[in-house]
Amino acid sequence: MLDFGFLILDAKSIIHNPKSFFGERGVALLIVLWVITILMATVLSFTLMTRSDTYGTLSFRDRLEKQFLAEAGVERGIAEIIYRAINAKQTVTWEGSEVWKMDGEPHEERLGKGVYTVRIFDEAGKISLNGLTDVSGIVVKNLLVNLEVSPEDADTIVDSILDWMDEDNLHRLSGAEDDYYLGLPHPYKARNADFETLEELLFVKGVTPDIFYGTEGKKGLSHFLSIYSNTSLINLNAAPREVLAALPGMDAALADQVIEFRKSADIDTPEDIVSIIGGAYHLLQSYVGVQSGAATICTIEALGYKDGGKKGYPIQATVVLEGPDQYRYLSYRSPAEGM
């Protein structure tokens, strides 16, 4: 049977008096081995730190390059808005000098070893949030249902939006007023006035971040509503496909017909609308208008990519034209969520 007590005492004697066990050369060897072990651990730690810093620097540089590409896309978008304002009515167009549509059509341009994609949206083609009424609320409800929100939740959101803006404290059938918001874990009151920002919608009952911003592969409400449009009528020349399909009497097929017509000409008169969609016009005529030529307020969505990259850097900017070559930013989101 082993005497463990003896082993323990022997180990203690080695620790307290290593020379008696190893000799002077053995102690020197132990010290050298410990020093080498410590140096190896230090070198390994330094290598890992250097590697981590290198990857971080490369990631930062890659992100910065994509951001610069997206910013170039925004500047290109502004140039195209101004160019359209000057040349919207030109009768002769040279190849390469065509004016861009303000309906969200994507334009891709190469810059060095990167690419930027630009979409320009005329705010008049979106649904006016502050112009929403109990009648025009059907357009937002249809839009929500088309975005895969249940009809019940869509009713809640539309009624709650209208309750958020009206001055009284009486809620609609599916809406919400102060009594609901004050009962939340972080209470607040309804504004009882127009929306100041689109993001304010996130305070409204029923509006979740996924519904507002959208999810991967699916856009959200923020892409189709506007607080800048000065009319409750939706401009058919600029409305995105999703907004067109949400109009009463419209469906995806008729929306595609409108978009196909816009590729070759502007919609200038009610007769043009009738020629495109036929008898459905009487159902939507209260919700739409036609406005061709220069756009006053536009939103630019730009994505910057590096060659071979899968994920771009998104920027969303809204600008207003204040003169032939003057503009002002109304909002600038970098990076922008939900693009």
C-alpha cells in the first residue's frame, strides 16, 4: 500500500529546497523551462491580440469603404433630382442623358472596386401619414394586409394612427388613446397632433419594429408613408408598386400595368388612367392624382457594396429642392434600418 503522506512531505521538501533534490543544474533547467513557458504564453497572447486587431481594422476599413460608396450614391441621387428638375420636359433625349424616374427604380453604378445602388422616391408617390382620414385609412389597411399583417391587427394600427392624431380622447373601435398608453410599463400620452417623424409610429398601438422597418426580404411601413407630402392624393407617376396595389379597385396585375406604362411615358390626365386600368378608375379616383415633371421632395436610398461583398452599407436621405440648384436635407439616416 502506498504511503501518500510520505509523497506529500517529499513534494513539500522539493518545493522548499529544490537544490537538495535536483541539484543546482536541475534548478537552473526548471527556471529556464518556466521562463520559456511564460514567454510562449505571452507570445501566443500577443499573437491573438494582434490577429484580433488586424481583423477589426480590416472590418472597419471595409465598412468605411462601403459607407463612402453609399454616400457617393446619395450625391448621385441628388444630382439626378436636380437634373430632372431642369430637363423633365425635354423632347429629345440623347443616349446616356435620360432623366431618372422618381418611382424607386434601382440604378446601379460602379465606382472603383465597388458598386452603389440608388433608388429615388418622390414623396408625393407615398401615402401621406398626416393627411390620413377615416376614408383614406383603407389604403393603409390594404397595404398592411399585403405586407402580411392580419386584418385585425391592420384595423388596430389604422384606427390607432387616427386616434394618435385627433384632438379628442375618444378612441375608435380598434384604436387607442391616453388610457391605453398610460397603462403601459413606460407610460406616455398620444400626441393629439400630426406626426413629426415617421419613427413616431413606433409609439402607436400595434406598430412593431418588424412592421415599421420590415424584415429581411420584406419592406415595412416606413418605405410607403410620408410626413412630407403636402397632398392626400397619391401621385400615380411615382407610387411604388406596393402603394399602387393597396389602392381600392387595384390589384397586383393592375399595379404592374401602371408601372409598365410609366416606363415609356408619364401619366398626365385621368383619361390616361382609364386607358391603363379601365373601370377600376371610379374606385380609386378619390385617392390618386397625376403630377409629372420635377419632384420637390424626394427620398434617396443608397447601398454601397464592395466587389464580392454580400452585405451593403445603407443610407437613406430625404431632400427638398429649394431652387434650380439648391437643396436641403430634411433627414439623413446612416446606416438606415430596414433597407
